[in-house]
Amino acid sequence: MADTGGPTSGAAAQEAAHALRIRFGEAQASERSVVRTFHDPYVREAVSKPLGVDEVLATAALASPPLDRLDFLFLPSGSASPIELQRRAEAWMNDPAFSPAAPTIDLVLQSDRVLWRPGRAVLLGTSRRMPEMLAGLVDFSFYESELRRLEQELQDAWATAEADVLLTHGIGRASLARQEHVNQMTRSTALRRIRFARLSPHLEKAPATLPGAGRRLATELAMQAEVAERLKYIDDRLEVFEDLYELANDRLSEFRYFSREYRLEAWIVVLLVFESLLIIGELAISWYLSE
């Protein structure tokens, strides 16, 4: 659940075009402008910092969407925002060099226009609804960034999982050296499952603590960003990882047990042979002495 609150103060500041950089990070005891506090999938704070409009529009494009921030630009609707500024804002949002795999979502809610993509957002609307809309943008942007983080982690681990399929069959003595690796992957998968379980409710349904306009915006953004399909995709991948490493652990445990039993039985055979040789030796000596 997230704490509600607005990042700006004073109606005058809301009437003119202005920009903010919202950073998502660990909670720190300092004098900062905390917009929201999140408790899932771990405790994080959204902290706002005012930026100049030209400064934010000059932000360099990134090939990968940022996971730790949202650059927000508010433009008053109507003649209060020059058409040239609106065009610059649209060009900034639709920059093909910025996160090309994440296209811009363009929404109109109650005559307010919202442009959003991971890491960037523009609101062209009324200052009266701006705090509510920003609350929805911050809430959705944080949880969507955590969703992308999970997606990226699973994608990065996919090749490793494919290589580890060999540990589910044909186990040999050399495979035992990879037990620590399997333990680490099992632990990582379990922690990702926990994060997923804590994260998914916030994306499946916008928190009731959000104001009305912000909640509607977060819900619409989730639909447009195909969050439901992405959650299912992550759930399926986590299940593959869980099944793979559960089976790998079982196979390694079985082989380790077999190896121990085999060595024990081998030593028993050696001892029996040695004992037999001793008996034969004693019989041979007795026969020799009796001659």
C-alpha cells in the first residue's frame, strides 16, 4: 500500500508549465520532498526534485528505460501552453532513441491528456486535477518499473537455466561441483517469487488509497501497458525456474546418496575380500605346518 500525497505545494506553481524528477529509492532519514512511500515489494520512497522545463526536455535519450526515476512535465491546457512547447513535449515523449522497445501510451481522461512511457510522462490538462493525476502516474510508474526489473532479471537468467537443464538428467560426479550454483539459483528464484507475490496485487488493481482521477489513470495505464499479460508471463517463467531447480536438486541429492552408498558397499566388499584372504592365508599356513 502506498501513502497518498502531492509533490508540489501552492496553486500558483501548478498554473504554469513545470517539471519534476521523481526518484525511487531506499528510505533515508533526510530533509527531502517525499511524494509517496511504498511497502511492496520492499520499502521504497518516491522523492521529487523540481526541474526546469527546458532542462527536462533536454534530458538525454536512454536505450533502456530507467528503473529508478520518472521525469514528469506538466503543461496547462489551452492557450496557457504555447503550441511550440506542446510539440517539443510530444517530440520528447516520442523520441525514437529513448527506450525504443517501450512505445508511448497516449490517453485522454476527463479532457486531460496524458503521455506516458517508462521513465517519462507529460500531463496536458488542468492544474486542479494535476496532483491526483501525478499520484496515479507515480504509483503506476514505480510498480511498472519493478515489473520490468523482474522481467529483465528473468531474461538475463534464461540462458543459465537452459544450460542447467543438463542437471536434470545424466548426472555425474562432476555435477556435484555445481551444487552451490544450484542452491544460489534456487534461492534467487524463491526470492523473485516472493517479490512477484508482493508486487502483482498492486498492478492487478490500482490501490484504493489513490484519489479518484489517479486511480482511473493507473488502471488505464495498466491496461494499455498489457500488465495482466506480462504478469502471467512472469508467473509462467518463475514456474519453469522452480520446476527446473527442484528437479536439479532432487537429481543431485539422489546421485550424492547413490555415491555414498556405492562407496560404502565398495568398502564392505574390500573388507570382505581382505577378510577372505586372511582366512585363506591362515588355512594355507595351517596346512603347510601340518605337512
